[in-house]
Amino acid sequence: MATSTEAAGMIGATSPGSRRALIAILPLAILLYAVVPFILRGQPYWLNVMTNAAILSFGSLGVWVTFAIGRVNIAQGAFALLGGYTTAILSTVFGLSFWLCLPLSGVVAALVGTLIGWPLLRLRGIYFAMVTLSLTEAMRLLFLNTVTLHDGGGVLNIPRPAGIDTPLDFYLFAATLLLVGYLAVWRLAGSRIGWVFRSMRQNEELAMSIGINVARYRVFAFAFCSAMGGMAGACFASLQQNIYPATYTVTDSINFMLYCFLGGLDFVLGPIVGTFGLIIAFELLRSIQEYQALLYGALMILVMLFLPNGVLSLPSIIRRFWRSGR
């Protein structure tokens, strides 16, 4: 029998009701709202680290949605950059509130994702992955050559969200955004659309043969992912109060993908676990920064070899070994 965490997060979960939604989100809500603020209260640096992890987790959840349709998406950094610049320009040039810029950034990213995704999603496998990988660099060059508000294509003095003044305030906002995103993706995975996504991942030709409009669902998944990336970029731009074309690079797009792999692609909770695990590990290993890349690579190799379904598959593996031993 699956554990409560697995039942809450597995792609194959049944259609969620209110009780299952509560079971899925309550442990995460307690951890984010009670445990973290209690432990880190009065430590602004670590609160900022957890804020970054929460926002990156939100963006990684979008990448998980594209994995659900069988596509390896390495373009989330491009949409985070697009969302960040959307908020930066709307708030500094036009004076719009962050609370209006945030959804608008998601909408703009979703529209661009739809336009790009409609032709690109016809590609599969390594071809789609390589094309999406180039999108981040293309977006960087676009803003580098078109934005002239500051040297280097940057935007400075981006206003903070109204009513959010302290590191704890921003952390609580990021935690709330993460919870909303997690619940939305979890419900999507358990809905009829989620079942369609799974059928597409297994066999697109078979899905088309039973009348599923595969192209429309592919574009929807990519637009949904892009919107979450755009909103994550908007939050980072407001948190840092500046943005440059080099804020998001190809490495960041790859990291969004690897967070999902590390946590586990079979679990909606996987991107969150993978993101928080790597972000916290990097901070703890900051003293040996020159070896971080080596340790990071070794960790990913070990996970792929011994935990191909991610860290969240570890309890089921232990349980299986325990039963076989008995």
C-alpha cells in the first residue's frame, strides 16, 4: 500500500476530493508556515535562502507538467526571464503594482509559450530538448539587445510588493505561492486532463486514435509550464529589485529540470523536494565552493543509478527490501 506522501503525489492518483486535497497540502503547509519560520526566525539570510527555494520550486512544478506529457523541457529559464522583465518594465516604466504585474507576467509567458510551443511540440525526445535548451540563450540575447533602460540591458530599482517589507514577509508570500502552485498541479494531475497527459506520455498515436486532440493538450501543458516560470521570474525580480539578461542562463534551465529528476518524476511533490534539497545542500557546502560542481555531478549520478525514480521513491525501495528480507 502506498504511503500518504506517495498517494498525495503520484501521477496516477485518482481524482482528488476535498479530503485528499487536505491530506496532500496539510503536511507541506505545516512545514512551510510553522516549522521553517519557527526555526529560522531572526535569521534573514536563511529566510532568503528558503524564499529562493520556494520560488524555484514553483517554477519547477511547471517543468514537471511538461514531463507529464513526455517532453523534456529545458526552457524554463527563458520564461522566468520573460516574466521577470515583464514585471520590471510594467512596475518601473508604467508604475503598475506588483500584485497586478505578477499575474500579467504569467499571462505574457503563457502566450509566448503557446506561440512557441505550437510548432515546437511536434518534436520529440532529444530534438525537443535541444530546441528548448536554446530558447534561454535566445531570450537572453533578445533582452540584451532591446532593453535600454540601463547599461547591459538591465532594469534597476524594481519596487517590492506593497505590504511586504521584511525577509519573513517575503518568505511567507513565497510559501503561499508555492502551496497554491502545488495544489493546482496536484489537482491537474488527478483530473481528466491529467489522465490525458499520461496517455499521451505512454503513446501519442494511441491517444490520437481514440479522439484526443493531442496538439491542443501539448500546447496547454507547455503554456501552463510557461506561466509558472513567468510568475517565478516576476517574484525573483521583485525580491532582488533588479534583473539582467544574464540573471537566467542555460544552467538555470537545466537546474529546473534536474530538480524534478532529483525529487522524482512520479510525484507531484518531487520538484519541491528536489529543489529544497539541492538549494540547502549548496548553502551548507558553500565553504567548499570550488568542489560544488563535482559534488553536484556525483550526487546526480548516484541518484540516477540507485534512485531512478527520485528521492521520494526511497521509502518504497526500503519497504520492498524489508519485505524481501523477511
